[in-house]
Amino acid sequence: MKVLMVLMALSIGIIEGTGLAAFITLLDIIPRLAQLTKTNDKVGIYEKTIGISIGVVILARAIYIDLGLGRLILIPISFVLGIFIGLLASALAETLDVIPVMESKLKLGKYLVVTVIALAIGKVAGSFFYWLILMDVPK
């Protein structure tokens, strides 16, 4: 029974990882992110970093490892992760032309900048709430 559960978990992990890699590859998110940040020469580093990060996260979630880090060390780590996720989300939005579609459907006009800033502030506030309050981190 345990062998079956391990095989199922491994299969699900492979499927999810493949889906994520296909999603990032097909939408050209990494090259678009590099283009937005004007770092086209570092695309290879971005791809390797994301691949290694996905592997590390999968292992860390499969084998719960408690590093004994307190909340104070998680604040800068969360901040950097939030910046990366924000850049990735903006590259995805640019790729899918979400902002122009949202603007035309909701008739935002001159309030578009305020809307994007509000979305960013909401994402940051939600991340801080999750990492500082909801996460069960050793103190």
C-alpha cells in the first residue's frame, strides 16, 4: 500500500512539474520577463534557477525539513519571493494581454494605473498576511 502511495505521489509530482514547465515554456514567460527587466543575456540563468528552485521546493515539501528559521529571517525571503512572483505575474499578464482586455471590459480609462497599483498592494498585503500570520513558523 505504501509503495502504491509513493508511486502515485511521484506520478502526480511529475505531472505537475511537467505542466508547470510546459506553461512557462509555451507562454515564453522567461524571455518576456528578461525583456521587461532588460536582462536578455541572463535567460539561461533564469531558466536554470527556476528549474533548480522547482526541484528544491518539491523535495522540501515531500520531506518536511525544519530549518529552525524564525519570522525575522522569513521577512526578507518573503520579500524577494514576492518580487519574483510579481515580475512573473506581470510577464504573464503582458504575454496574455490581460491589462488591455481588463481595461476595455471594465472601462477603467484613467483609473487603470490606480487599479494596477491596488492589485500590487493587495498582493503584497496578502503575502505578508500569509507569511507572518497564517504560516505556522517556529518563533
